[in-house]
Amino acid sequence: MERDAPPLSSTLFMDGVGEVVLTLRPDGISWKPLDAGAVTSSCLGMDFRSKIQTEIKFSDVYGVELIDSGLAHRFVVHGFLGERGTASPWVLVAYTFGHKYLKICQKWVEHIEACIKNEPARPRSLLVLVHPLCGKGKGRKSWDTVAPIFCRAKVQTKVTVTQRAGHAYNVVSSLSDRELRSFDGIVAVGGDGLFNEVLNGLLASRHEASYPPSPTELSFAGCGEQSQQCRDNTNGRCSSNDVNDMASETSLTSDDMNLFSLLQCLMEQTSQNPQLKMKSAMQAVVLASVANQAPSTPFPNDWFRLGIIPAGSTDAIVLSTTGIRDPVTSALNIVLGRKMLLDIAQVVRWKASPSPRDLPSVHYAASFAGYGFYGDVIKESEKYQKADPVTIPTSMAETGTQPSQALQKSPSRLICCENCAVCAETATTANIYSESSRWVKSKGRFLSIGAAIMSCRNERAPDGLVADAHLADGFLHLILIRDCPRPYYLWHLTQLTKKGSDPLNFKFVEHHKTRAFTFISSQDESVWNLDGEMLKACRVSVQVFRGLINLFASGPVV
């Protein structure tokens, strides 16, 4: 081949093989040894052909680099090998080619880089948050292991090592829209708790949506009447006598709550001073609302993604979204630009204590929200807690969801997986206030309450809490464990550790597939577990937002 010939096909030297003909194809590169004996061997007169790679697709290439040192000029193509359809870790591979002319190697590097850049989903700039103490102190080590992958992929990373609890939340929530737009995503190197901090910091001021109904809305009126009242209040039709009840009895956005105190103050002044017209008061509220502009980078957002490099104690989110708990596999999913939608649960805490002055606070969870036993795991000093009532909506007419008992005894379960057909459906999620939604009240003493947004697989529970929970179907699985003898509850827990078992098939277990639920505790104080983070609350409402965020993943292989 001539020195200046275009490198569509070249004779090069390949490390470990010898001379090969390297060919550039539209979807990748392939090579063929010039000496057939280089890939064959003989024993007792029998020829054996070595199983070596002879091609790699650009979708499996994450980087290429030029090495201009030594006797020959070389370039290295970095990729991975992974057995399709199996939950096995991806293995890094590097193919090194050499030529006596530097220009030949440079042209190959340029061509391969150009082909890689044709895949626009690959990130170019990422914010990385590392939890150094998670998973017995392996957070920093995990990042050191995968950092070279990002370097070879030419992904710019801004790395912050967290110093305290809540540090990641503060970093993300304080990002301006301009700073956020400079990144293609945020990567959490740690466990589910760190990811929860990142998630809440990202959505705290950027997700605008109506609150779910509060528990009092469903307690003070009939379900049908109250749903209509909620819709009317959402439309803004309320009198001055209704203002004191707005915080707890309407579906308000987070921005509305920021203006609630101002509105209440102005209306009090109006009643005390007749000269102050209501029109002037409302104008002041409008001015305050204009000052509180909506973010220019709201969510859902099609281009921005979150990623996790597992380094925690359970890593349920990673196991449920990739099928394997491996830092290298997760890092490759990120640099290769894998993308999938993920449901997120919004948890509105109406009251942290019996104090009547509590204002709602909004929190988010990606995998799980639990109370009772699940909260006691976080708060070790407390005993089992009991709660009532629990109110949940189901939308049977709209979704075809079966009643609770049918959910528990379904003979076949459709497991969420890569390219999941259920998650890919484009059906519009029904409004929880719609006429087709009916609310079911469950009141009693419960040992635990769990809301699984995903399967929540981990090494101790291979199928997770709910094996057939989907990652982006717009539902959560509410599991109510009624008061029962402790051995029975232990029996239920042991079923979670067995692959293929049915831990929900007990008389004391209620299973509801729903978009939202509300909760009131009979005690003064209760503890919720949100993705491993503790939340004190005695009244909460939870609703699911379908595909609210994008994750650097492609779905689990199960």
C-alpha cells in the first residue's frame, strides 16, 4: 500500500497476531491475518483454529489513541467484549496495530474517531460525584479503576469528592442552568443513597408538577366529590376563606408553595385595611411569580442523563437497570451513551410532626420508599412501627390492572429487560384525578409498607422485592404487610432471598399496582426509607412520574 493511500484497507502489524489486512467498514473495522498459520496450530496431525476476534463494531469501541513511540508507530483501538443475552461483566479489550509510516496510523485514528463521533448520544462532558466512604470505603477506588475509560473516550470530567452527608445534593442543586447545560449528565460513584442525593438536587427546583392529593383530601370527602374539588382548586377557583386551607387541600406546584405565605399575608392585610384593594394584592403576587422564573432546563429532559458507578452496599438501582454490579460495565454504559427512561416517585411530606404549621416538602425516590421495618433498617434504635390508614388509587379501567389478589397470584410474570416492550409503550399515563381512577382505602396495623418503583434486585434478593416491576411503565408496587406473628413475617422475608419464589403470596400481604398513594401514621412520628435515605414524616403522598429522567443504561439482562 502506498504511503499516502486512503486507509480503507491497509496491511498493518497487529500485536499478538502478526501482519493483517485491516479494513474500514461502515459499522466497524475487521482484520484478516496474512499468514493463516498464525491462527492455526496442529497436534497429532490435527489442525486447530484459534478463536480470536477478527472484527469490532464502532458501537463497541469507546476510544482510539495514537502511540508515537518505539521502533514502529502504533495506534490502539479500545473496546469491550460482552456475551449478548447474559448478565456477565463487560471485559475491556485493546487491539494494537502498527505501521512504519506515522501518517498511515494517523489517518486510521482520524477515520475511527470520525465514525465514533457519528454516534451523537455519547457524552462529552460529565459532572462526577464520588462518595469516598460508601461500600466500606471503596468509592474512591472504584473511580480510580474506571477513570482511564473516560480519559480514553475523551470525556471531560469534573470530579468532586463529597465531604459530608448532603454535599452532593448541595453541589447539584446550586448549579445554575448555564452550568448544568455545560454537562451531558451527572455520574454518581457510590450507592443508592448518593444517587438519591443527586436526583433530589437535580429535580428540587427543575421539576414542575402538581402535587398528589393529600391524605386529608381523601378523608374529608367522598372520593368522587373530592376528586372534582381537587380539579376545581387546581384551576385556581377559590375564595379568600379558602386560602388558609390551600397548603393542604389543593394540588400545588413547588413554585405555588413559595408564594403561599405572601398570598396569605396580603389577604390578611386586605381584611384589616379595606382601603387596600384585592386587585393590588393580587398584582403583588403576580410580580413575585414573575420574579420566580421557571428553570430553562426543566425535567423531563431528553438529552440530560444520570449515571451510577456502583460502589455501595446493595446497589439495587444498578442491578435493576443493568443486571450486573460491575463498575467497568457501568462506566462503559456511560461513555458509550446508552440511554433508557426511568420512573421516579415524588414523595410529598405534608407533616413531619403533629405541628399544624408544617408546609409540604418534596422529595424524590428512584427505587424504593418504605416505612416500618424498612425505616427501622435506617433508624436502628426503633422497634417496629404501626400505621393507619393507607389510601391508594388504582386505574383498572384505563390500564387493565387486575385487583390486588390477582396481582399476587398471576401465573406468568413479564420481567423488565433490555428493549422492554412494556416500557416502550407510548400510552398516555392517566391522571390520578380522572374519572376512571378509583381510590381504595386500607386501614389497620402494618408491620411494613413498601413502595417499589423498580424490582429492587440485590445480592441478597436476586429477584428483588417485586420481580415483575418495570423501570418505565408509570407504576409503583405498593406492598402492605399487615400485623402478623413475627415468624410469618420472617418467612415472608426469607422468600425474598430465593430466586423464583413468590414472597407476595401470603394472606397478610396486600399488593397493589398503582400510580399514587397517600399515608397517615397513627403515631406522632414515623420514619421513611427513600433509596436508603431517612425521611421523618407522619403524612405523605406519593405519585409516580413515568420516564421522568434518563439513565446511562440499556436495561437489565435477566
